[in-house]
Amino acid sequence: MPNLFDPLSIRDVTFPNRIVVSPMCEYSSTNGFANDWHLVHLGSRAVGGAGLVMTEAAAVAPEGRISPEDLGIWSDDHIEFLARITRFIHSQGSVAGMQLAHAGRKASTYRPWDGDGAVPEGSGGWTNVVAPSPIPFTDNYPMPQALTLGGIQSVVGAFAAAARRAREAGFRAIEIHAAHGYLLSEFLSPLANHRTDEYGGSLQNRMRLLLEVVRAVRGTWPESAPLFVRISATDWEEGGWTLDDSVALAKYLKDSGVDLVDCSSGGNVPPTRIPFGPGYQTPFAERIRREANILTGAVGMITSAAQADHIVRTGQADVAIMAREFLRDPYWPLRAARELGYPVPWPVQYLRAAPAATNARVPAKL
């Protein structure tokens, strides 16, 4: 079996190791534009040796932002600064990836440090919040409008156009966000989707929008480039989306051109009783990998080098996807390599502090 620091080739892209920087909302954009914060935040994780550095959720439409401060990819004007970020990430030998998202009924809300609930229109919020059904996430969240069939097709087109912009910005991998109770996840879950048309009711109908988005994105995104999908493997709630549903979905995703399923959970209803603990979501990745025969990523309270390496070595998942640990330590891969005894390249600028067994990093020419 491979270890954490073995390369992973998917289509025509080779990731130098199995460590992924998870999408983490930074709530630091104006009108969706990336800026110096994003360059430094993402660039430092590439310097730190991550194999894949993912942007935060990038909204495919202005009304698809979680907060007014979210990153966006709905305009060609967003491409220029994003291209600067991808060039730097690739110069360090990492792969730049982007997560494409639509917040659905969780849109137009405050960023965490400014409060909770709906942002008024006069304070930068918006009223055209959409969802599969007119059901708010909680009482203080916006009341969404149920998407019409025309609106659904506009969402599909927005994801495809965003994938084209991501390609032009130089990203080499993209992930469709269909987890955590955002729009595509809402359509999957019977807790949020009460539709009676072809996009609601049966499992096949509830999967329809995500599969349409995947096929539209795959038609825009290069055949040579990897496509991931993040899902909530379970709603952790009676009557909601289940792990059995996720296994079935993963088989359809593979047939539609998805290369890896990023296995998270929850988010479709307000916090419920979830058994948090180290690696608590890893069994989802293991079962989906085994039964759907597709690459998976494990995410959730992965903090130690030994833990991440064990996940990959034992075939529980193909990559370890980490978030908070990368906020605590942007150079976690370099420390993990030292702890595990793997000689990995360090940036030449940092060699004076590198362990004796390491080598200088020589980035591939762009």
C-alpha cells in the first residue's frame, strides 16, 4: 500500500504526496475577488509541502455566497488574481485546486466573527436566496425561494462556466461542493428537499441536479484534469441522507467522470448529536472507496502524522484532507515527514533549518 508521501497520479496530474489542504472559508473577499490574504494563506501551505492546496468555497454566482465576504468565480474579472495564486502554488511543486460552490439556503449570512443569521439587504445581504424548497435552515436564516426548473438549469450553467474560469486561472484540479447543507447537498437530502417534480422524492430524483452539474462541469473541465466531489456522507439525522445513499451516489459519480469523493458529513440541519473524535469520518471514506470502487479522501480531526499515514497505508482513503491543523501549522507536511522519517524536499530558502536527511525542493518548470 502507498504511504502518505507517495505521489498520486489522477488522469494527467501527479500530486507529489497524499496531503490535501481542505477548502477553508476565509471570509476576506470584496465582491468575490481574491487578494493578498489569499495569496499568502494558500501560498504558505504550498511552501509547507502540501500535495494539493484547495481554495475555499468559490461561489459560482453572487447569490451563491455564504457571506458577502466569500470568494467568487462568477466573473471573468476574478481570473487575473487567481492566476497569480496558481502560478505561485505550482512554482513550489504543489498542485492548485479550487472548490466550486453554491450556498443555497445558507446564503446571505454573516461571517462567523460578525454574528449569526441573515445579513440585511442594507448591510450587503441579498433577497434572492434559493433552495430546492422554501424551507429556511433555521428561524434566523433567510427564507429561500424554491428554484424553478429554469433556475435549476441556470445553476448547472453557472457551475460549468465557473469550471471554465478555473481552468483559465490555471487550476489543475477542481472540487464540486455537494456537502454541508449547501445547495447541491440540500437537493440530495430529504430533510431539505420536499419537491414533487423530477428533482425531488426518490433517491434518483434527488441526485439528479448534482449529476447534471457534474456532467456539465466535466464537459467544460479538461478531460486530462481531476474532478473531485465533496459530499456529506450522512446527515446524522433520522429520515435524512444516509451512508447507503452515499455509496449509491458515488457509483453514479464515478460513471459521470468524477475521480475522487471527498467524504465529510452533516450540515443539512442545525447541529445534531455527532460523535466527534479523531478520524470520526474516516469510515465513510473507507466504505465508499471499497463499495463504489472510487478514490476517496478522508477529512475530519486528522491531526497527527502517524494518523494520516495510517489512513493511507491501510487503504481507508487515498488522501488525507486537513483543515484546522493547517491553520495551526502551515508547514505541517514538513514536520510530518520528519516525524515519519521520510526524506522530502524543503524549499531552498529554508534549507538552513532542514533536517540533514532532506533535500532541496526543485519546483517543476511551468
